[in-house]
Amino acid sequence: MTGTIGFVGLGAMGRGMADSLLRAGHVVRVWNRSPEPVAALAARGAEPAGTLAEVFAADTVVSMLADDETVERLVLDRALLAGAAATLHVNMATVSLALAGRAEAAHAEHGIGYVAAPVLGRPPVAAAGQLNILAAGEPALLARAEPLFAAMGQRTWHFGDRPRQANTAKIGANFLLACAIESMAEACSLAEANGVRPTDLIELLTATLFPGPVYTGYGAMVAERRYEPAGFRLPLGLKDVGLALDAGAASTVPLPFGGVLRDAFLDALAHGDGDKDWAAVAAVARRRAGLPD
Amino acid sequence: MTGTIGFVGLGAMGRGMADSLLRAGHVVRVWNRSPEPVAALAARGAEPAGTLAEVFAADTVVSMLADDETVERLVLDRALLAGAAATLHVNMATVSLALAGRAEAAHAEHGIGYVAAPVLGRPPVAAAGQLNILAAGEPALLARAEPLFAAMGQRTWHFGDRPRQANTAKIGANFLLACAIESMAEACSLAEANGVRPTDLIELLTATLFPGPVYTGYGAMVAERRYEPAGFRLPLGLKDVGLALDAGAASTVPLPFGGVLRDAFLDALAHGDGDKDWAAVAAVARRRAGLPD
Amino acid sequence: MTGTIGFVGLGAMGRGMADSLLRAGHVVRVWNRSPEPVAALAARGAEPAGTLAEVFAADTVVSMLADDETVERLVLDRALLAGAAATLHVNMATVSLALAGRAEAAHAEHGIGYVAAPVLGRPPVAAAGQLNILAAGEPALLARAEPLFAAMGQRTWHFGDRPRQANTAKIGANFLLACAIESMAEACSLAEANGVRPTDLIELLTATLFPGPVYTGYGAMVAERRYEPAGFRLPLGLKDVGLALDAGAASTVPLPFGGVLRDAFLDALAHGDGDKDWAAVAAVARRRAGLPD
Amino acid sequence: MTGTIGFVGLGAMGRGMADSLLRAGHVVRVWNRSPEPVAALAARGAEPAGTLAEVFAADTVVSMLADDETVERLVLDRALLAGAAATLHVNMATVSLALAGRAEAAHAEHGIGYVAAPVLGRPPVAAAGQLNILAAGEPALLARAEPLFAAMGQRTWHFGDRPRQANTAKIGANFLLACAIESMAEACSLAEANGVRPTDLIELLTATLFPGPVYTGYGAMVAERRYEPAGFRLPLGLKDVGLALDAGAASTVPLPFGGVLRDAFLDALAHGDGDKDWAAVAAVARRRAGLPD
């Protein structure tokens, strides 16, 4: 058992993950920008932390923050890292490869072990401790993190000894998600314009070639034009496509589907769909074809 | 039970389908351009037909031909249809919407019922009588065809009372297949260029977000760069993408993923991969990124 | 001087071209589907022909028809060619490479010389005898045609001894035109969304990097959103992009800009802009960006 | 006449621009990261500056730096701006709209007038004082800058009173340049694959539809596959396409041609063409089509 675990970022995902750690018997010290989630976790046995420095006084820190900017501002702070007693930071956010590199370097500079462990799964899955965890980092550090992963996830997937490898896998997974949605959007528009009910097409596909949660869940949303409430907001989808495109640019990997996705998401934003689920990219395919909203 | 069933086209798919009809107790009269499959089916109890006219003397005709051109030449022949005794033709080929329209009109002109019933499934599935059958046409005609579908398939999916609706669904399904392959091709190139083994990425994805035969089967081919032997040859894939693009053009449905697919398949053909599986489109993604063959 | 020249197709372009031949002193026998242009040319000294056979009784035939379908139906008629006295047919239409090949073969079969000579220039340029003529065919045939070209055009450009080479050049030129329009459409949307007047951007560009009729003329239409009256209707633009894409498909040349153009033109048609100038593709770029019509 | 002009950035462009100011009789104080160009300009009458602070002690500062990063590091330095006596900074670099916004804000904060004035023209044009200058900023500031523009350019184009408007126009111009090159690359591949010499096609086009320096100059490079020496290096082209895509992303303007360009440039970089002219994007089009290098 590790000692106290610091936990940063109690958003929709993080609160369930921290709670999973508590349920597994870990001592968890939590910090969040807004105080409510801290209080809620404290009521369940967590230690509330008033500052990030208190969190980084723990032996191991887990963070689950929203994006590059937040990670950079909060946990790549030089003073914070310089003063940290922590010897392991497990960053579970979905971040860019560029940030992954800077984070690795910053932690190395301050002698803090650094592991990347982004996840697959929505908030209910996080709350149930059933995430899929994509992990990369030095083997010894991963071994230290494994009990935490076991508490938060159903399975840990290893991608190598460099943190950025896990971020790459996560970016690739999200890219495939976006591609699946767009391909269903185009196919459903083609179907409808030719007299086939999109729901009939999706029912066929998910019962045969494309079982599983993505085609079933997003397929229904696309076919039924049901984009609210948002399970995953469209601007986040655009951000994730951007992570793939940026990773491609830095490694000279053209991603023609990625370019199409980018344009489709921008088109959706330009038409006011920024608060809808990223399945609303289907409305773009419909509009291009002159189909009614 | 219907009377004698004429069957045209004993290719890799058609021979299994005709055999399924035989096994179900139907009297089947078979014709094929080359004689060997006719003899093989005759040995299993089919009646060999020397001419297409003999086939169209049967009450019901099923055809399973390669493409538009073959369908047009063989079974849309005016003299053949004018002299036919058949009152129902079940066309199970994957054809264009334009051909679907011409076929419907030609049969109507000659008072022959016409149903479109393309299928999902490879030759072993056809041989086992376990196809998924996508059917459209007048309800009374579909009812007549249902015993045949029951013999050849595990399930019949209905898309409407106009034959072209079934062709639309089939084109949509193949379009999604091609999109899935290309998206994995791009994601695997991105992964490899950033130090992640494509097989690791595919293993993660197929165990979580993307179960099912398409991501599992093609994912392995893409990740392992195993494009031979061809289960479905690349030029056929280009043809199917072309069916989608043509359908989109005729119904003013832009298909930006379709345009990317078209270019990728052409690129593969330009590099001599015409005899490989359409998963070889992954080699295009790799080449674009400067990754080794 | 050649003998009587048969002329088929007195549309907006053809009438000016036939008139140019008359002005140069040629004896011209004219045919058109509708009679009015025949009468008008006859009033200027042309011989009216009642049938295509009368035209093909002339030594040399020039045709200027709308598209593949019209060329195939009218002048690739086997009976017409078999009965023709003509020894040279100069086909000045913009046709597909596939048709170019069939036309060359059909004429060869009947011992008629065949030259392709599509043109650059709008109707007023045709009327003034100032076209640019893109010619290909056997040198001896081109030499025979040169006096006709001299009457109709300001300059003849030679692309080789196979007719399809001239058609290729014409398809390439139209492709570049469409690309220029789309690129200005995108740039003007980007400008406007960022507070720059499109007219200011186009004024800069045409005065510096991009002089000439295309950027000046279409640039003004794009920047001012002036798509009517149509100088060149949008469906014709889609047809021309299709000729490029089909030529690319047949020769395994991916054309990613072509795919984008195709989708943009379809989008325009889906929104009812089929009677507007192909510069209306700019409305698609604006709509994608959420800019007002 | 303004007082002393500080000038930052004596690269291939900047040295010609500073020299133009000298020739027009201005007192110019110059700074550059490497000392050689400073010495060269000093030999022609400029005052060498040892620090950026000396430059910003001048009443008016002109800067011509390579990219966002350099601009941000050198001239958006808070200490530099806080200590500056300068009341006008004319930034002539090609930068992102995001940087343009930050620069405007930073100068406003320190009470320094800020004008954006990127240019069209290569180094010889800069040396001749014949640039086209794209200017935006407050009218009174532009009026102060006009004598400098008159010395460096043949004409000043005004895009509004917000600096970022000039940057937008410059980004739009470069985007159109890249589009023109790619469209010629695709058309020339199509031509060659169909038996037409690319040089013949380009000769036709530049003599008719597309006169002017871009089609003539880049057309020859594309058609002749002459990508060296680089007039404008390919990575700079990718950077400029990126500026357009980023501007589009921030203003929700999809740029499908931009996505294609991005992929083509990445493909070129992946194949080692980073030191070649951006016309080397034509090698990508050729490779996609299987044409020889």
C-alpha cells in the first residue's frame, strides 16, 4: 500500500476516481479549484487540501485535469514541483503530446517520477472504478501506480516506458471515435436522401458489422438527431481532433480524415451547436446535403 | 414452397447461396458463365441450365452477379426479360442506385416482379446459409422471397418497398466498412510514428470501444501490415466507394470521407496493390507519413 | 482552302464559331437540334442542313456539342459514321477522356480522321474568333484543320498526336479554374470572419500576385456575392470537376482538391443554387462558416 | 520626417527594408541577433544598436522577424516595452492572429502605438523598396508610418484600424498562393498520367487564364520538377498554412483546401523535402499517383 495519495481535479471524472481510491482503502488528500467537490469527498473520508502544495506533499499525486492549459498552469508550476515531497505524479488527463513532453521534462528536472495514464470511460464508469487505464512510464513507477489503477479501473493497458506513449494511444482512440461518428453521419445522410430510414441502417449495422458501445450509442444519436443532453460536448471533440492533428503535424503524419473532422466540427460550432454532444456533427452532414434539421 | 428457382451467378458467393437453397429442399436450376460451378452444383442436385432463358423460365429467379456491368449485360437483356416466364427476380448483387432504378423499370415493363436483396457476409457465411439479407421491394414479392431468404440467411432486414432502398443500405454499410479501415490506418500510422505499437492500439480498441468483426479483423490486418491473401480485393473496395460517391452525387449528398477514401484507394492502386486486400489502404497512410512499408 | 465544312451544334459557343468560319470565307453547312440558330446562320450565308447525314457528307465536319451524352448520341452514331463522306471530324466539345477514346476508335473504324480541339473562351470570344484552341491528333489532320482554327481562334495549342491529349489539357484547365474559385471562396470567408472586407482582399491580390481574368472576374463575384446572371452554370462546373475526377480515377491520380470541389458543388446544388454561376460555390464556404448569405 | 527609426530583424527581408529606409534619408538604428548584418548596414550609414532597448529608445520602431515565437520572445518582452521611449511600433512580420491580438494588447498596456504591416514580396523586391505593404492600425499611426512605407514599398494597402486585419489579409494571400501551387501540382500529375507534358499545360494556362508571377513562376517549378534552390522553404509554407487553419479555427471558418494543403506539406516533410521550395508539394501529388520522382 502506498502512503497518502494526493488527488488534483475533482471534475465529473476525477471525483469518481478519487472516490474509487477511497473505497479501496487509500488515504486520499484532495484539491479542486471550486470547493464543493472537495467538501463532498471529505464527507466520504478524504482529507481536504487547501493548496496544491499540500497535495504535492503526499508521496504520490494523481491528477485529472481538463486540458493542457489547466495542467500547465496548475501542476507544471515550477515552484510547486520544486517544493514537492511527492516522488510520483500520475497524470490521467488527456493532453497533447507536446505537453506530455514538457511534463516529463519538468518532473525529471525536479526528480519526481512521472507517469501518464489517461483513461477510457465516462463519469459513471469512473464512479464505478471500471475505467480502462492507458498507462506509460518507467516500469518501476508503473508498478507503484498499479494498486491505484486497480482501484480506479477494470484493466490497465501498457504502452511503453515513455509517458507520451499513453497519451498517443488515448489520442488515437478518440480520433477513431470521432471518425466513427462522422462516418455514420455521412452514411445516414446518404441513406435518408435515398429513402432509407437512418434508424433502420444503424439497427442493421450495430446488429451485424459494428456491435459495441460506440456505434450503438452514437449511431442512435446520429440516426435520431438527438444531440442533447451532451455526453461529450462538441468543443471537446474539436479539441481532441486537434490533439490528433497536432500530434500528426509534429510527427509528419498526414491525417486526411482528421482534416475533414476538424472542418465538420468547426461548421457545427459556427452554427451554434457548441453546447451539444459531438454527435451533432451529424447536423453538419445533413445541412451539407440540404436535409432538414 | 415456391416452384423451381432459377439461379444466376455461381461465383464465390452465389455457389454457397444456391447450395443453401438446395439444402432447404428447393428445386434449383443454375446457370453460370463458366461451366465448372454448374457441374459442381448439379452434382449436389441442381438442374444445370444451358441458357439464361432456361433460368428465366422458372417461376422465381435469384441472381448474384459481380457488378453493374454484368447485371446489365446478362439479366437486363430485353429479349431475355420479354421471353421470361418468371414472375419474380430477386437481385442479390451489390449494384449502383442508377442500375437499381433501370432494373426496376425494365422488370416493370415486362411485368416481372423485382426485389433487391444484397447481402452482408463473406463466402463461408454464404455457404453456411447465415447471410444477413438486406431486402426491399413490394411486400407481396418480399413475402414470396422470404422462404428463399430463410434458406440463405440468418436474418432478413427490410428497408422499404422500393428495391433501391436495399441497395442504398448495402452501399451505406460498405461505406462504413471502408471508413473504419481508413480510420484505423490513419490512427495506426499516428501511433507508430509516436512510438506506440499499432497492435497494442488495436488490442485496446477492440477490447473496449470497438468490438466486432470489422475492427478486430481489419484492425489486425492494418496493424500487422498483412494485406494478403485478399479477402476483399482493393479494386472492389474502390468500386464500392464509387457506388457511395455516385449515390451521393445523384442525391446531392456530399461525402467528404468518401473523397478521402477514393484518393487513398487510387493511391494504393497507383502503387501496385490492386491484388491485395482493401486493408492495404493502410500502406497508403504509412507512405504518406514516410513510415517503412 | 478546304471544301465545304459541316458544322454541328449552334449553341452559345457554336454559333459564334460557325460565324467565324463564314467570315473567313469558308462554305459552311450547319445543323442544330433546334432550328432557330440554323436560320440565323443561313441568313449570314451558311447552308442549312436538314440532317446530320448532310453535314457528314461534307469533307470536314466540326462539332461543338454540350457534353458526352450529346456527342455520343448525335455524332458517334454508327450509321452516321458508316455513311459519312467526311474524312475529318474536328470535335471541339469538352468531353471525358473515356468518350475521347471511344470517339477516336469509332472514327478509326470508319476511316474518318478525328481531331480533338476543345477551346478556352466564352461566347463573346467565340463570336470574335479569338478562342484559344487546344488541339491534338495526327499531324496531317491538324494541318488540315489549321485554317479552321485560324478562323475561330487567336492561337492553337498543340498537345500531341492523340486526340485525348487535348481533352486532358482542357480538363486540367477547367480544374484549375474551379480550384481558383474555391480558394478565393475560402480565403474571402476567412477574411470576412476576421474583419477584412473580401473586396479589399481581392483588390490586393488581383493587383499583385494574381492578375488576369480568372482571379479578377471570379474574385469580384466571390467577394461581392454576385452569382447571377450565370456566366457558367454551377452544374456545368460540377460536370467539369467530374471529368477531372474520372480522368484521375482511370489513370490512378488522386485529386484531393477535386474531392473538395465535388462536395462543395454538391452542397451548392443541395441548397438550390443550380441556376447560379459556379462562383456560387462561395456561398457554400460562407454557409460552412456561419456567415450570412 | 520622423526622428530616428529603430529597426529589428535584419534577415533576408529586413536588411533590404532597412536599407530602403536609409536610402530615403531616414536615420536608422539597427539590431539583429547575429552581428554581421548589423555591421553591413552600419557600413551603409545605419547606427548599430547593442541591445533591443537601444532600438526601442527610438521614436518609431520597425520590426521584421521570422515568426510568432521570435516576435514574442524579442519584442513582446514586458521589460522592453515598459522601458521603451518609442511611441510607435510597426510590426511587419507574418504572424498569427493570436499573436497579433497579444501584441496589440501588450503595446496598448504600455502606451505604445502598434501597427501591423506585413508585406508581399521576396528579398530582391524588399531590397528595391518595391514591396506591397498590407497595413492596419489606427489612422493617426498609419499616417505616421506612411513615409516609412513609401520608402520600403511601391504601394500601401489598408485593411482597417485593427492591426490583426492586416495580418488576416497576409494570411489570406499566402493561403491563395499555396492553393495555386497545389492545384497546379494536381493538374500537372493528371496531365502527365494522361500523356500531356506538364510544361505544355502550364504554358497554355499562363498565357491565357492565369498570367502573373505565381502561376508563371511556380507553374514552371511544378512542371519542371525544379524545387531547388528554395525561394521559400517548404516548412515556411506549412507554417503559413497553419496560420490560416488556426485563424479559421478561432473564427469557425472551415478551410477544406487548407486541410488538404496541410497533409500535402506534411507528406513532403515526411519524405525529406524540408529544404526544398514549397513547390515540392508537387512531388507529393506525383508520388500519390505513382509517377516517377
